[in-house]
Amino acid sequence: MNTLEHMDRSPLPGVAGSSKVDTATLVERGLRRLLYAEIAWHDMPERTREERAVKEDRRAELYAREARWFGILSRVGPYDVYTSAAIRAQCSAERHAETWREFAEQSRSLAARGALRGVA
């Protein structure tokens, strides 16, 4: 079942007739696009170590993008519980991005060693 078919695709607030959008709405749009990209990530092939490395790199990119969106959100408005949550989410996404970059490097290393031995 394709999860995208069941997602809410209603227009986001602040879109119709306005050229200026507040930061929270901008971040919400970015995070929604990110969600679509994360769903598509699950369908990426990983039959070989090379494909797994590509998929892991993509996951790292998605976490890095998430960290940037939460970084933007954490810098607007007065400091409150939402700012604190955004900072925590940003830090978490940055750690996840680094972990997935390491996974990708390990997969590439395994693929290179396998190629030297003639293993896919």
C-alpha cells in the first residue's frame, strides 16, 4: 500500500493569495515535503552494498535537511518550550545524519572489499 495516497494534501495555511509566509508555515511546508521524501526513501532499492550505501547517504541527507528546518524554527520568536523542542529535534537529526553517513561509508567499504574478492 502506498502511504502517500492516504496523506492529507490539503493546502497549507498562508499559501493562497499571500506572497509573504510566516516562518512557522514555511518550516511546516518544508517538513511536509521532507515527510514525502522519507516515504519515498523506503522504496529505494538496496539489493547490493552499493545500493545500500546510496540509500544510507540519502537518509543522511534527509536527516540533515530535517536538522536545518528545526534550526530555522529554533531561531525565531522568543525562547519557550517550542524553541527548546526545536533545538532538541535539530540536535537529534544532526546525530542521526552523522550515523547514517557512517553507515554509508561502512557499506561502501564492504562493497569495495567484496569487489576485490569478486563478491556483490
